[in-house]
Amino acid sequence: MKRKILTSRKKGGNPRNKGYHALRGTRRYLDNSATTPVAEEVLQAMEPYWAIQYGNPSSPHLRGVAAEKTMNSCRNQLGSMLRVNPARLIFTASGTEANNLALQGVANIPYFLHHPGHIISTPIEHPSVLNVIKHLKERGWSVSYLSVDGFGRIEPQEVAELLQPNTKIVSTMLVNNELGTIAPINEIGRLIEIENQERQHKIVYHVDAVQALGHIPLDISEARAQLFTFSGHKIFGPKGVGLLYAHPQAQLRPIMFGGNQEGGLRPGTENIPAIVGFTKADQLVTENLDASSKQLKTLRQALTNGIKTIADTRINSPEDGAPHLLNASFPGIRGEVLVHFLEQKRVFVTMGAACSSKKKGASHVLESIDLGQDEIHSAIRFSLAPTVTLDQIRYVVYSLKDTVEEIRNIYV
């Protein structure tokens, strides 16, 4: 089932106009890892909670009770879809906040406030993890980073080699947001579970699953991780809502203070419309996961094959990566130049993570996989969605090939 997306429709145009030139009036949006448009079904589900069912779930009157029931229903539905105890789900305002609460919430355990611990992570994490780790280092925590190969892959056994007596946190993202590389979280989780049998202070395993939800199968219990983080606007849901799964073993402490919402871990009035939207979006991607994954693999392969027909290019993503992500380099061309040239042809891509792509400097992810400077600065990220068609991919390849040749001719 194809997802309905809110778009503006323009009348006119010659239906007999076929080919790539006839497609230039529409947008080819391939930046879905940065954000997705809101699905029509999601917007419809959210609409009553802005102006009709607007109660505060903490209020004791009927409108407040109704809002609380709605929130509890959403929590139960999400628990069922994620196959976890719904009481362990905490609503946040974003995936970034969920990552902060996960990592800093562990670091705020009273013992570790006075005895900073050790963290194991990777150098290719999202900034909302790496910058938290940087903050914890300033508080006295020590950090070890797993090695990554030329496609961002890690070896689970290295986690065992890096463990120290005071290791408290291991944090890895399930799907890398620039390369699409899938981490072996189940193997890492089993390794940590065995290690924890001999430890007084248990190691807490955190998985950033923001880019995984709705794109690859996800089994929280199989991963044996105590913390999982998600975001609504990556799955055709609204911006402004994230989700944290927290097992009691994590023993989280709050990082913000106020009311007693979300079990005292996330103060502030819950965003009911966004929670409803997130729940509906998760329902849609869960129900359509198999069909969407198959379609995305077809689109990704067509895009890969097309890019390979362009001279002097490099595919940076692994073949077995997540089906919605593809990273490629076009040496001799600055990535930002290529992005803006393609924009003129109604093709929307980006240089890397949306949180850092506007900043000057090289991608920390691409630097970590030992690409040359020309390959790093000429890299483009394409992120797909089930709403993308093969015809659109063909147009993207056509435009990309034409644009690369055009820019290279300018600078020859």
C-alpha cells in the first residue's frame, strides 16, 4: 500500500509530453533520512487533538482524563508494535532528546556522578550521541571507539577487547545515517549480557535506531539492549516527537526537572497531537515493512546501477546496507555545488547528516572510513522512501549524469 503524502497539485500541462523533460515540473525528493513529509493518514489522525480534544493529560477533569487515555492508548499500541512493555516507553520531543536522556540518564546514576565510568562507542555515531559523549568526557568519563572498516562496519568481538572494569555504557547506532551500514547489535547485545553476569555495575547497551525504524526488521528483545531511541519525522510522522525505550536495568535518572510526567524522567506537558501522529506513522510503516523494504531495495539497486555508469564515481555504502540509504562520491566536484545544481533540476539530495551538512568541514563519518579528501568533499547522500518511483530514479540518474558532466566541463 502506497502512503498518501500531502502535496500541492497544479493544474495544466500536456499529458502527451513524455520522457525526462516532461518530469521536470515535479520534485524528486531523496532526502528522506533528514525528514519525511507527513502522511495524509497521520495528519488526519492528529487533527482532532489540536483544537477539539485539546486537554492536558495531567488535568483531573474530563478533558484531561480523555487526553491521558489517548496517550496511554498510543503507548500501548507502540508497545505492541515494538513488542515491548509499554510502561518502558518514554515520549520525548525528538530523537536527539531521546539520545541525551538515554546516555546522560545513565551517567546521572548517583554512583557514577562521583565515579565517572567508561564508554564504548563508534566514531560514526550521530552528533546527538558523539556530542553527549564529548560532554561526558569533560565530566571525567573515558571513551574507547570501535574500529570501522571502509564501509563503516564494526566487529562485535572488539567490544569485548575494549571492555574495562568500569565500562558502564556501550552505544552503537543500528543504521548509520550517512552510509546505511547496519551494525551487528544482536551479537553485541549477547556479548554484553554474558559480561554482565560477572559485574556488580551492569553495562547498559544503548542503540540509536532512528534510521532503522520502518526500514529494516527490528527486535528489541533479541538485541538485549536496555535503551533504544526513535524519531517520528523519519517515518512520515510529525516533527517534535521522539521515543525512548528504557529497561529498568538502565536505572535512568532525569536530565531535566519539572513535573512528574513520563515517570518523572521527562517533565513537561506531553505533545498529544505529535504522539498520536507518531503512533499512526509507526503503524503504517510496521504494516507495510515487507513491501516497502522490497520496493526500496529495487530503487536502491537502480540508483546504484545508474551511478556506476557515471565516470570516476565511488559508492561509499555497503551492498548489504539499509535499503533506503546510498552514499556516493563524485571526485572533482564539491558536494555542495552538486547539491545546488541538482536542486535547479528539482532533485533534492544532501551532503550528509542534516544536523551538520550546513556546517563547513568534512563529514566525520566519511573521515572515519578513510576516504581521500576529494572523495569526502564530493560525497552526496541519497535517501529513499516508498513514495519514490522507478521513473523518478531514472530521472535522478539522468540529471545526475548530465550535471556531473556539466560541472566537470566547467572546471576543466
